[in-house]
Amino acid sequence: MIRMGLENIGSDGFDRYIIVNERGEAWGGEGWVSVESGQPLVFADPFEAGKMVHWFQTVQFEDKSYHQIFECPAIFDVFSDKPVSPTEVKAWLNTAMAVVMNYLRFGTGPEGSGVVGWIGLSDLREVCTGRQPNPKDPGSSDGFSLSTDDFDPPLT
């Protein structure tokens, strides 16, 4: 199985992405090529490149005996001055969000397995309606607190 990921080959304000594998090759559209050849397939949109990596990873694991699906909640807090519909949130998430797996750094999954992630937005639903207290408001009583310290730093 080939581990792969995205590499930004663009410049400031002009991001461009290629798919690279663990052998240092880049996807050329019909096969793997050397990055130096100048022939890698270049993506302007990292989400489109991510979809291609997802497809590659899925195809690589087709011969596995077991296919298990694990799910966890993805929770999106929406703060606005007026109500936003689930349809509007789903449309925005479809264009703005992607699951990124750092296969090059951490492998494809535990003990030789292949973990391929995706977000299924078809089940998106609103769980709290109306005006909810903003967790940053002094009157918020849900015990929720969040700081940037709660997040892992980006992988470099």
C-alpha cells in the first residue's frame, strides 16, 4: 500500500497542490511521475486533491477481508445574528470542509489497516434551536469553555 498526501507547491497567495507518495513521486494524472519532471497534476483546490487521495486510498484497500465503519459526532456551532438553516450550513460545509489524514507521517491506520475518512453530511440536523447563550457571554451556564490551547498545533 502506498502512503500519500498533499504538498503545497504554490507561493504566497497562489496555493497549488500536488499529490505525493512515500517514494517522493507525484501523481501525473495517468501514473506516478517524479516531482522534478514538471509533469505532476496540479490542483488549485486542496479539497479536490483530497478527494483524489481519498479515492486512491479506497481503491488500495479493496482487497482487505474486513471493511468496518466507525462514526463519531462532528459538531458545528453556528453563531449569527439571525437563524441559519441546516441546508445553508450543509451547503457551506460541502465546499469549505475536508477530512485530512496525514498518511505520510502517521501511516494508513493501526497495525497495517487502512483508515479512509469522509464526512457524511446527509444526516446533518439542528440539535438546538432558537437563541442559545454564547459560551463567551458571562451569563452562559453550560460549563463550556474553549481556548486555542485545546487544539493540537498544525503538523509540520
